[in-house]
Amino acid sequence: MADKCVFLDRDRTIIEDPGYMTDPDAVKLLPGVELALRSLAQVGFKLIVVTNQSAIARGLLTEDGLEQIHDEMRRQLSQRGVELDAIYYCPYHPEGTVERYTRVSADCKPSPGMLLKASKDLQIEMSESWMVGDSPRDIEAGQRAGCRTIRVRHKGDGASEQDEDVQADFTVRNLVDAARVILRESGLAAAVGKMAESPAVSVGAARLPSSAQTPIDSMTDSQTLHEILRHITQTRTPGNGAEFSSARLLGAIFQIFAVIALVWGLIYIPDVMNSGESNLIWHVAMMTAGVLQLAALTFFILSRQR
Ligand SMILES: [Mg+2]
């Protein structure tokens, strides 16, 4: 019986992309990747990486060097409980500098060659499989291979002309969200939702991974689920980190003027003490400081409630 799988782009989908990755020490998993992949594997998806590696054709990297990078990626994933089923790469590019690799290849995305090979090698049923990647060429390769597609668009990603031509079935912000979509669309959300009913966690419609169909250790699965929920809660909480807040800005401005008014009033204290009489400027300064301080506090409280 054929298996279902998730084809995964490598750079900016699983690991950070420093440009041309040529050093195993630079391999760094993106946040939440292990949780997403673990949950997909638990419900029976094979995990297959398909990556263009034109750095080889350009003479920046050898196939042995690429192997070391992939060994490091596998090692980091394995440490976190994820085993990849296969990695396919395309070393060719028509504008390469290494003759052996300088050519057009049907394996290079957007062509679907790598996916079709994997399908043959590992008995993959394309209609039940997905392609996830951050580039239009990933999406096109997935569509041409007959998979459903998910585009990962990171914060700050601009639009290109290719974006107009290639429309993924779904667009998400990271691999954790992609896993949620796949599980939901695969009809696994209901069983997962049952597990996700934890009074300590509230993430709206988040319905997340589980071992709905595959018998696995329930404790491990529950832990995975809660790790993902925590990840999503952290990344979605408004005001988390240095998010801009106009109320906080106004509070700071009023606070500064309150201090200035207070200092202004303090300057007149010797006069008040010496004369023993009421000083109009001192009164105005202190009242202004009080009003401004109240306004500052109000805006600070408002900013915390948002
Ligand atoms: Mg990529």
C-alpha cells in the first residue's frame, strides 16, 4: 500500500538560510520545526526533503560537503525525536561553473523530478501528499507532481512576479502552522482537538497533532501537543516582546512632561520656604505635574490591557 508523505523544502522551511549553506556548523533548525515534523510523522506521513543545491554546480560546495550538512541536520532533528525518511537534492544548474553539474535538470524545482523519483522509490501516493516550501518553485514542483501545496511566508517576505503565477493551496507563517493545516485537512483534527482540551491552554481554533491513527506512546504525543500549543501561544500573544504600542508611547511622553513639570515646581520650593507665602507658579507647576502623571499612568495601564 502506498504511503502519504510531506515533501519539504530545506532552506527557510526546515533550517535557516545563510545564503549558500556550505558549513555544517551553520545548520540551525527554525523554531518549532521538530514539533511540526514529529507530529506529522506520528500520524503516518513520511518526511522527505527535496532541495535544490546549485551551490555544487557553482563550485561552492562538493557533494561530500553537502552530505556533511545533511548529516548535521539529521543529527539535530534526531536529537529532537525526528527521523527524516529521505533527502533528495539537485546539484545541477545551467549557469554553473563546474562542468559536470552545469546543465538543465528535470530534478531541479520547479520541475517535479525529485518528487517523482521519491514517489517511485518509496511508494508515495501523491494525491494524499503535500509539498511545503517557502518559494514559488517549491509550490510549482508540488503542483506538477500532483500534491497539495503549502507556502511558508515569513514575516517581511516581499511579493515577486512569480507569486502572481503560482498560488499555493494554503499559505502559512511557519512549519508548525503548515502541520496544523495538513492534520486538519487530513481529517485528524477532531481526535487531536479532544486531546487539546486543556483548561490551561487557550489558543482559539488551534487543533493540533496527535497519534489519531498510529499507535504510539500517548505520553509522548501529549507532550508534543502541548509543546506546540505553547509555541503557538508564545508566537501569537499580542504585546509579546517589543511590539509597538501607541498607548505605551503616549504614556512615556506624558511621563517625561510630568517629570519636567515636577522639576519646574521644585525650583520654586526655596522661594515658597523663604517667603512662607503661596507661590502661584509653584502651584501651577505641581498641579500640572500631577495631571500629567495621572495621564501617564492611565496610558501605561491601557497599554497593558491591550
Ligand atoms: Mg527555501
